[in-house]
Amino acid sequence: AQKITQTQPGMFVQEKEAVTLDCTYDTSDPSYGLFWYKQPSSGEMIFLIYQGSYDQQNATEGRYSLNFQKARKSANLVISASQLGDSAMYFCAMRESPRGDSSYKLIFGSGTRLLVRP
Amino acid sequence: KAGVTQTPRYLIKTRGQQVTLSCSPISGHRSVSWYQQTPGQGLQFLFEYFSETQRNKGNFPGRFSGRQFSNSRSEMNVSTLELGDSALYLCASSLVGRETDTQYFGPGTRLTVL
């Protein structure tokens, strides 16, 4: 079964500094996708970044980048120049296709609570 | 473009009652998925609908059901509510639910069962 592990329950970072949130995964599927979502206290899950298993380069979206190390099965999220508004829960998720077709569901990690200090 | 909308945002029910939650996907999106989020179990997949058909279902009892309408709007129903059903219920939509699609989430419905 596929599994996502986030080992950092909580982290602090100083405003304007960079921070790395860890995510490791376990799967036997040769094709998979990894997502990062941000969940502010309001509850909405906000999509941040996606990495496909066959993507040759690490994904980047503005201040977000994904440090994808396939052999180590890790997909760490790097947030550069942290802002106060980055304080939130961050979830790593993996796509799982139970039927083996194009439909899929997301398997989530337990999340990391990030607090940005002014 | 409007995002995923969910109604109601907050709901309080008592044990034994039933509840219906609604989700309107992003315009043009045809796949709708539902997730339950609790402090103890985290985020868990409930089910996914595409073209009014349930394609995937998570490990939840039969008290949890859903449906999708021809306009892609979806509802989920929980019958005979239990205290453990208190949770944030999140709906997510994607274009057609393909491997390369991204699921975009709504603000959630926070259900409290007393």
C-alpha cells in the first residue's frame, strides 16, 4: 500500500528565510504523482505544487520548489523568503489509482504546521 | 473563475440524524472527490464521482453515500450520525480525474455531531 510520511509535526522559521518541509513516500507503482497543499486555519486546502515521477526536473512555482529525490523516495517542499502568510498546515500527498485507470485518489501525510516568526 | 464551493460551511447535528452536504465544482470540472479530515485520522478519501458515476470509494461504512448530478454538482449524505462523524468534509474537483489532473479543494463543511 502507498504511504506518505511527514516527520515534522511543527516547524518555526524566521520571516524572509527559507524553510524545507520533509516528505517521504512509499509506493511500488512506477508511475505516480506527488502534491503539496497548504491549509490555513480557515480550512481550505490550497494547491501549491505537483511533481510527476517521470518529470526530469524539480517542480517550481514561484517561491515554492520541490526537492525530488526519486532514489530516496523523498519530495521535500522548499519555501523561499518566508512570509507571515505562509503560517499554515502543509500536507504532502500522493496520487493512488485503486482501479489502475485514470481515476485516482489522494493519500495524505499527517501534515507539518509551519509558523513564521516576524 | 470561481473556485469550488461547498454548502453549508458549518453544521451542527445530533446523533442519529442525517445530513446532506453539497459541493459545486469549478466550471468545466467533471470529477468530484470527497475527503474527511479529523484530528485523529487525518485526511481520508471518501469517494469520487465522474459523469454521475461513483468510480472510487474509500473505507467508510455504508452510512456514507454520495451522488453527482448532470451538471457535475455533488452531494454527500451521512445517515444515522455518530459522534465520530464530527469532522471537516472537503470536496475537491478536477477536470476529468486523469493522472495529470490536479484536485482543487473547496473551503469545507465543518460538521459537529452532538
